Amino acid sequence: MEARASVRHVRMSPRKMRVVANLVRGKRVDQAMATLQNIPKRASFIIRKLLLSAVANAEHKGASDVDALVIKSCTIDNGPIIKRWMPRAMGRANRIQRRTSHVSIVVAGV
């Protein structure tokens, strides 16, 4: 029994989010929640909220034991890049790229 949850267009770069995702991939849900609550990164809040949604989806699908769920996969993909311009000296401009992410989590029973 698998359940998934995803969020798109998160205003955080995928490189920063993958650091947190690598810590919880393959763990049981209760261990991952404890880990995410103690990590002082902004990405941990987003991934924790998404993990709660995936567990709720599994419960809605009829998972018999929610405590035995394991994070099967947690993927962070590139979203669209928001491009902005910053004025510089002598009439020049530098481009600023604000990267976004698409996050998806799949939980499955053991």
C-alpha cells in the first residue's frame, strides 16, 4: 500500500532542500518526524508538513498500521526559475535567479 503527497513551486532552491530530504529518505515515519522537528532548516518545515499529508493520504486509503509506514522515496525536482534583475554600477545589471522546487514523498507499509 503506497500513498503519495506532493507540493509544487516551493520558493526554495532544490540544492538546499535535498540536504534535508537525504536525512529522512528510507526512515520510518516516526523517526523521520523526530528528525525533521530538530533540524534548524527551513526545508524541514516544508518536508514535515508534506510527510504529514502523505501519512493522512495513507490513512484515508485504508492503511492498517500507520505507525509502520516507511518513506519509500522523497524526490526534490527543479521547478521554474524566477528571473529578476539587480542594478549595478555604471548602468549595468546582473541577473538574479530565484530557484523553485517540486517535492514529492511516497510512503509505503513495511
